[in-house]
Amino acid sequence: MKKLLLASVATFVGTAAVAQDVKFGIILGFTGPIESLTPHMADAAEMAINEVNEAGGILDGQMIEAVRADSTCIDNAAATAAAERLITSDGVVAIVGADCSGVTGAILSNVAVPNGVPMISPSATSPALSTAEDNGLFFRTSPSDARQGQVIADMLSDKGIEEVAITYVNSDYGKGLADSFSAAFEEAGGTVTMSAPHEDGKADYSAEVGAADAAGGEALAVFGYSDGGGAGMIRSALDTGAFDMFVLGDGMYGDAMIDNLGGEIEGTIGAVPWAEGEGTDAFNTNAEAAGVTFDSSFTRESYDAAALLALAAQAGGEATPAAIAANVMDVANAPGEKILPGQLGRALELLAAGEDIDYVGATNVELVGPGEAAGTYREYTITDGDYETVQFR
């Protein structure tokens, strides 16, 4: 009987010692007004997860499994339901996402906070998220639109543009960026002739464009989405001759803009969160080798979001939501050995040995304040039907 008992205990211990998979959710708008961007973002996040798994996983061999879900970008109810499924049905312990600010806020308040699950968004930029009640669970690897508004205002001041009309998508993101830009532009002496929302998914934007045309301005600032109403506003403005100069927010950057309108919006200017340097170069090289599109918007931020979650689990000693949330800021910032894309295996070794790391990543990560990125912006123009970098700000 004693031998049988010992054998049973040995069998139990052996079974318990088998490493279990850990699940991370990736919730992005695979349908909706940024659907041309999100597959690249998800691929970049999964590239970081694959790199961790190829290095042996986290916490003595636990592999990370990515589970995708659709935020739609614009439907709060659908996004909330998708996030609930990730947690209750799929059992994810952390979330990369969401993408658009409105659905991100809805998931945070309705799902993440009640369930104690951390989120790192690669692209939700509304200033309102900086003060959201998050219980220390929300982080982002792209900078707040409070900064983007100032950057775009500075761009226009440098170009001598003094009057603009603004159209923005009727969402937390659009309103937040429009307000941020308006305040910065007017403080610098510029005039906003009109600031009005547009809805996504309309077939006809002639009324909205007519109102902007009547208000006047040297340019139309478009704070919307490249696969949605923002592109529709530009199309209508071109067709009616209302505007031929456009200023674009980050949601308008994407291949769809160039494919559909690039040859008609020569001289258009815009800004998008971007990075340069050793970490960015390493990401680009590794992504190209892995067949991941690296030069789309928010791919670098997506890689960094997934990497931070994995490294935080390792630093916390367990793959639980609480341990991950408690260690994101520590692995993201100094002190410690600097970690670039392609060096996640090294980071895991250091953390397992009790050493500190300073995750630099693809975007020169530095999380400040309530866990958001300081970040840099790429200023660009559309020249010869394609994006051309002017400078980084």
C-alpha cells in the first residue's frame, strides 16, 4: 500500500510539474475602419510571443498562446463581449489591445478592471485614457493625443498655415485629438474655422464637406480612419473642389490611403507615432525575416506590448494577471540591461536570475506617469503618391 501511495504521489508531482500554456488575448479591429492595419499589428504582437516561445517560454517552460478577438474599433458592445469571451472562455491572463480609444475604454471599465486583467494598448491614444480609473491595469506603448495635437500644431506653424477646418470621427479618439490640436494651434496664434464630427460608414459626406468649405481654411485637418469616414471626407472634398490641402492624424496613416488617394493628395502632411534607432532597426530586420509587415503604423508598438506582458510575467514569478500588472513598469524602465527586439531570450535569462532589465524594444520604450509612452512622431508628406519622412518630433 505504501509503495502504491508513493507511486501515486510521484505521478501527481510529475503531472503537476508539466508546464501549462499561458494565454494572451490580442483584441484589435479586424473588421471596421482600420481593418487594413490590424493584421500587421497582430502579426507583430505574435512575433514577440513566438520569440519568447522559441527561447524556451516563460517561467521554466510555459509557452504563450495568442488568442485573437475582434474589437471592431467602433462598437463598444461587441468589443466588450469579445473581451469577456477572451477572459471567461479562453482564460487569457493579459490583453494586447484594444486599438481604438472608445472600445479600449469600454473594455477597460467593463471587463479588464472587474476581472483584474492587465491591458497594454499599442494604439489607443485618447487623452481621456490617461485619467481613466484602471486600478493600475492599463498601459499603452503609443503616446497620448495630448502630445500629437501639439506636434501637428507645430508642423502647421512651421509651414505658415494659419487657418484650418477640422473634421473628426465621432469617437473618443477623434474628439480628443481635435480638442488637443485646436488648443495647441490656437495658442500658437492659428485659427480653427470649424471643428465638427463625421460618422463612419456613410456613403455620402457632401454635407459635412460643404459645411467645412463654408467655414473656410487653408487646409482640412482630418482626424479619422483610413478605411472609414476620414477617407470619405477627403474623397468628397476632392470631388467638390472644397479643399486640396489636408492634414492627417495618426488614424489616417495606412496603405489604404496611398492605394486609394495617394496620387490625388500630393503635399498632404501628417503625423503618426513612430520610432527610429537601434531598436527600431532590429525590429525591422527581424520582422522582414519573419515575413511580418514592419512599416505599417503601430506594428512596433504591438510588438512591444506583447513583449512587455511576457517579460512582466517572468519578472513577477508567475503568469497571473496580478503579477503581470505589478511588473510592467519595472521591466519597461531603467535600471537594468537594455533589451532590444531579438533579445527577449536574454531578457528572460536575466529576469530568471533576479537581474533587472530596461526594455527598450522597437519604440524606445519609456513608460511615464500612469503607464503610457513618452513616444516620438514621424512627420511625413505625401510625395509622388507615397509617404515621405520629413523628420521625427
